[in-house]
Amino acid sequence: MLKPDPIVLRRLVDEYETLTAAPATAPESRIADLAYTLCVSTGTRDVGRALATARAWLAQDGRGTAAAAAPAAV
């Protein structure tokens, strides 16, 4: 299984966590779509496990961090 791009994975995790923190403002279908995408991306069937796997992968690869995703100052 190929790991997803760290920057894309970081955005996916961030969006999922943001929407689940305030589920009343987020459409249920979007949360379900994100959960499904996380599970498929990490090869698991459980959202909690998918998040843990994604976080572990991001910890191994610094490109998925917020600092790495920000554009460099010129």
C-alpha cells in the first residue's frame, strides 16, 4: 500500500478534526466522506485507527506539518 501524500493527508486530518469538533455546523455527509477517505487512505476500517495511523505517518514525515505546508518567505 502506498502512503498518501503527507500534505494532503495533513489537510484531510485537519478538516476532519475541525468538522467533528463542531458537528452541528458541519453537514453529516461531509464528515462521513472525510471518515471514509481517511479509512481508505490508511487501509483501515475504523476512523479512530485511521486517525492514529495518519498521525503516525505524519510524525515520521515532516512535510505534513503546518510549518512545512506554509510557503517559504522570500
